[in-house]
Amino acid sequence: MIPLGGLTMALYPEKIYRSMAYYRLSKNDHATHESDSISNQRKLIQNYAATHDDIELVGEAYDDGYTGTNYNRPGFCAVMEAIESGKADCVIVKDLSRLGREYIETGKYLEMVFPDKGVRFIAINDDVDSDHRSQGDDILIPVKNIINESQCRELSKKLREQFRLQRSQGEFLGAFASYGYLKSTEDRHKLVIDDYAAEIVRNIFALKMQGYSQQAIAENLNHMGILPPSEYKKQLGLRYQSGFKSSKRAAWTAMTVRKILTNTIYVGELVQGKRGTPNYKVKKMRERKPEDWVVVEHNHEPVIDELLFSAVQKMMQRDTRTSPDHKTVQVLSGLLFCPDCSRAMCRRVVTRGQKKFYYYVCSTSKKGIGCSSHSISQEKLEIAVLHAIQGQIQSIVEMDTLLQQISCNELLAVKLKRLDILIAQAAQELERYETFRMKLYEAMTDGLVDREEYHQMRKRYTQQIETSEQALHELEQRRKETEEESAPDRTWMEQFLQYQNITALDREVVVTLIDKIYVYENREVHIDFNFRDEMAEIYDLLNAAKKEAV
């Protein structure tokens, strides 16, 4: 009460501001400053309002877990709606960083949006009040906004570096594990096999090896009542939400099957960082180049072995379309090629009376744009392929028998000796090119070559030196790895030996063992088997060991 001329008058504020209290807490604030908690921000603003007669709190809004560089926050949007509707004409925050950490956008609200709408803005700890703004505030506020943005930029940089380090160490940073895996209950950055889903994944790969199309596999899974990955995650209690909305329950699709068949996570490889933002200001995710991905091999227990995975990838890269009345592809589909034009062979049907005869012909010839037919009946071709497979398996059985008769130490000694010879040859070649390059300058000064020829030849020799150095390094690395071997790798041999009793062709056998089949014009069939380089190396080792024994 203030006495005035013998009268007692009450001092009331000229205007009561209807104020919205706004609190914000980012994900990083949770682990750093307790003073920034929502409850502490609320207490601070309530105490401020209680001691200022011109402030009336009419509501509050908050954003928990939202970055200060993004203004599309639900709580902040609620504040703006209160302003637009006329419910509030004042915004109170703990400090400027709670409003935001992006210099330009924060400045826009302080200098344009709030003044234009007649809104008073108060940042308590920064001593900012737009109703009592001094000239110093015109400098202080932008400086503080710049500092806040700088802090956000540095924090973003540190987080990016931390995430990249974690990814490079094989720590899983995704929200949800891929179908077939779960996050470990002991370490959420480690993947462990989900036995049920992993068995479904194995079944998908098995069906593909049997020749089923992706669509046929999806239909098979739906018919069996197996939940697709999205529904399975929900059944596990995970708060999973797909980017695709549907009124019906999700189902297996050919695309879902394809994603599983091509995902290297099932061979123990962890690939992360495929998508990201260019900087902390841009929130839209973008695809990154493959060379920027973080790949860690042998990171976790595989669901599928690498040989099976590799065979499936090869199948999917080739033309293996199914006919409308079949769910599986033909046994030899995608493997047949014309040796003259290198194009694929295609299957055609010839009807004679009530009978149908199947042939394979060169696709170039069939289109009438060149080459010859290279025609061969399906029956004769499949018999020839079966006999070739049986012969190849028998050769590997004999090879395996010979290997078992030679001690591992003998084979290792032979292998190292051969590598030593190759290393010596590579070193001599490198020395030869270095000598040529060294003598070039002398050749130019003697007038044997001009300056232009000198530079051209020097460039060519430098390239040859680099190639020779790389070849020498690879051979030395192979020798080092060979020294650590305990026995020859028989994994590829087991791929053949498992089919020793084969009497008929099926898709799995063909894809596992064969790379390409060529049909010549005279109907001669030539087959390139898988692992032919490994087989040639073993033959060389056996021959060398035989000579050593003589």
C-alpha cells in the first residue's frame, strides 16, 4: 500500500500476462544435468510466477527427449497453438537453450514471431525479458544463442564419433534386431539368436535352394500361419511400427522374403550406418554410400553358413522366373549359357499330338537377331549334367583319399615351398621394373628417349611397380596365413561329398555345385563347377607332393 495525499492506494500491474510455461529435456540432458530435469524447470518457473504479480500461469507444455535444433516438437507446438488461439500472450522458459539451440531459428522466434504476435518472452536464468529489454540484450541474446548452437554442434560431433566407434566395435545400435535375432538381455548392444525365428529364416533359405520363388515362399509362410516379422515383433511385446500402414494384419510378401535372403546379418556380418543425416541441423535421413557403411564381419553367431548364403545370392542374380502354373523354377534355370554369344539359353515347348517336348535354345537365336539355335532336349541335357556331377564327385572322392594319405605337415611344406617360389618371382619382377625406371633418366640424358617418352614410360613403370608391390604383399600375406593352417580347408569338398549317392537332379544340388553350363552348337555340354580354383590348387599340391616323394 502506498500513501498518496492522505489517501491509501493499491499498486497493481498495468497488465496481467497469461503465461505458458515451457520445459524441454533432450535425451542427452537425461545423463548430464539433474538441474535441467522437467520437475526442476517446473519449480523454477512456478516460483518465478509466484513472485511476479504480472504473471498468471494459464498452462504448461513440455518436450522430453527432443533436441533443441528441431522446432517441430509436440510441446512447443502446443505453446504456439495457445498463442494463436489467444489463450496465452507470454512464454516462460528456464533459459534460452530450453527454447532451442539453433541460432537462426531461435532468433527468428525472438526477433520476429513473438514480437509480431505481441508475445512476451522470459528466460529466467539468462535474465531475458522482452518487456524490459535493454540495448545490451541486443548483443547478449544473439551471443548466447550462438553459444547454445555451438554447444549443440560440438555435442552432435561427439555423439557421431561415439556412434561410429561403437559400430566399428560391433555394437548393435538399432532400435530392433533383425528377424531371427534378439537383443541380449545382458547387453542390449549384442545380438543373440532367436531360435524360433531363426528356424523360419533357415526354412526360407532352404525353400529358395529348392527353386521356390520369393512369392511362392511368402505364400507358403502365410498358408502355414507364420507371423511376418512386423507382427512377430509386436507379439514379442516390442513397440514396433512399420512405415507402411494397413488396415489388415501384415502378411509375408515377396519383398520381405527378398530382404531376408539378401541380408548379410544372417552370416554373422553387422552392417550399420546405411542411413544418416548430413549434419545436426538436417533431420531428414538420407541413404549413405556403401563405402561409408560400417561393416563388421564375424560379429555374432550366424544363422546361415556362408556357402549357402553365397549360393542363394548367385541364384537371385540370375534370371530364374517361374512359369505361371509353377511355384518353383526349372532345375537348370539361370545356369545355361550359349558359349558363342554368351547369352542365356531359354526353354521352349514343342507340342506333337498329345505330347509335349521341352528344349533349350540360345535366346539370341530365338529372338532372330543372330547366333544359332544350340538346341538340345531338356531330357538329354539333364542326363548329361547328372553324369558330369557324378564324375566330378568321384574325382573329389579320389582326391580326398589321396589327401588323407599325406600328412598335414607334408602338404604344408609343399604349399609353403610353392609360395616361396612365387614370392621370389614377384620380388624379381618388382626389382626389374624398379631398375627400368631408375635407368630412364640416364636414357633421356643420353638422347635415347625424349622428354615426352620419358614421362610416359616413367608413368607406365610406376604403375607396374605398384601392381607388383601389391601382388608381392598379397603373396606374403598368403604365406603368413598358410603357416597358421593346421590342415587343408575341406569345406568346399564337403559340398560335393554330401551328394555322393546322387541319382537324380534337383535344384539344390545344381545350384550348390554348378556355376555355369554351356551348350555348344554340336550339343556338346561343358560345365564350370563351383570351387574349380580350389580343386586346381589341391591337384597342384598333390602333384608337387608326389614329385617331392620321388
